[in-house]
Amino acid sequence: MRGFPTPSGRLEFYSSTLAAWGWPEYAIPTYIKSHVHPDNLKPGQMVLLSAFRIPVQIHTRSANAKWLDEIAHTNPLWIHPNDAERLRVQTGDLVRVETAIGYYVVKAWVTEGIRPGVVACSHHMGRWKIHDHGQRQLMATVSLNQEGSRWRMVQRKGAEPYASSDSDTMRIWWSDVGVHQNLTFPVHADPVSGQHCWNQAVYVRRAEPDDRYGDISVDTQQSFAVYRQWLEKTRPAITFSPDRTRRPYWLQRPLKPAKVCYQLVADEPEMSDG
């Protein structure tokens, strides 16, 4: 009897919410060219499917499942043979994946399971720590260094056998635990929904002679600049909200704040740096 969790209680082909909140051109379903649409890619760029994952692991939530870790504990870059030939790389070679704010170094896996012009790196790997204590079977020990706004991560040690109350921890035979690619992604806040747009436009090339597997380099100042570019595409609630709230209250959230938290403050700025 309650219907769907929409203002009308129905599946809405026409969204009165989008129309009321300043997005009338999207009130009826339409096609929008994303930031990784071919028309928006620069010469040489490829699409990185960073939200892709193999079916064995669940994000990094299953990293304590020892048998799953044994099955899948690394995340090579899937790359089509045509692109691999162009880049002169083979399975197992190190490649640099360059994003808008930095890069990470990962192994290539040449496969026809991915289409040309697209690469994919499973996002459930690459957990890290800066000390030896903590989770050991799927976390690398790293060093983390900062020079100005540039941060650099280097893997020092991967997984290894260790003694514990579980005898299986002495049977760990793998050391590779993957690369934490998410650190190299700037914030892409979707202008309409505010959700993160995960897929990335990247350059892929052979690793430099001094590159090591798992190296990560990121410029946080550049990351903030990219975030501001995406912020410029939004239509601020302070201007377009029909009821002086931050967002439509009916939209579901895992942990929904009290309704009073949705109210806009009278002197709230048009844009926030936070």
C-alpha cells in the first residue's frame, strides 16, 4: 500500500524532484556523455574501470577471509592484446597508470576479456599499513613520504607466513597483495547526485626504470583543483532548492540525519571549500 519511496509513491518516469531542484532537462530519462565518453577523452587516454572487481572478493571487506585471500590476492591491470602490443608490454610487465593527480605502478595482465581502449583494475586489493603490526595476509607494509603537496607511497613488504593461534597463517605462500589505486583518484562529485564518479580517464605506459611494483604518487593540491572543476558544474542548493533544504529529504540514505539537519543556514556561502 505504501508504494515506492518516491514523492508520488510510484515509479516516476518524470521526476518532479529534478525539475524542482534546478535540473529540468534531466527530469525525463536521457543520455548524458560522461567524463570518460570517447568524445571527452584526450588523445592517448584510455578508460580505467576502477569500480570493476573479480567475484571472489567484496571490496576490501573480505580481506580477513583466509581462503578467499589465497584464491585472489592481487589486482593486475587487464589490458587488451592490441593495446599491449601498442604499449610494448606483456603479462607481468610493470606499467604506470597515470591519472589527473598522479600515478600508480601495477603489473599488466594481457587478456581478450577486456575491450580495446579500456583497462580495468580490481578495486578490492591494495590494503596497506605503515607499521608491521595489523592485518598481515592481505596488507602491505609501506613507507609514506610527503614533499609539499606531493605524497609518495612505496611498498616495503607484502604478505608472509606468521605464527598465530591459526596454523593456516604459517601456510601463507603469497607475498603480492595488490596496489591501492584509489589514492590516485581525485574527487569527481557528480554535479546532480553528488555521488563519486569512479571511472577514470588515464594514460597507460611502460613503467620507468626506477619504478617499483606498488609505487604510488599523488599531488593533493592538484586533487583539490580537480574537485573544484567538478564543483563548478553543480547547481548549488542555496540557489535552486525549492524549500531551503540542502537536498530532497525523501532520498534514502543508510544513516539519515534528523530533518533539521537538512535546513540551509541563511548566510551559507554559494560554494564551500570543504
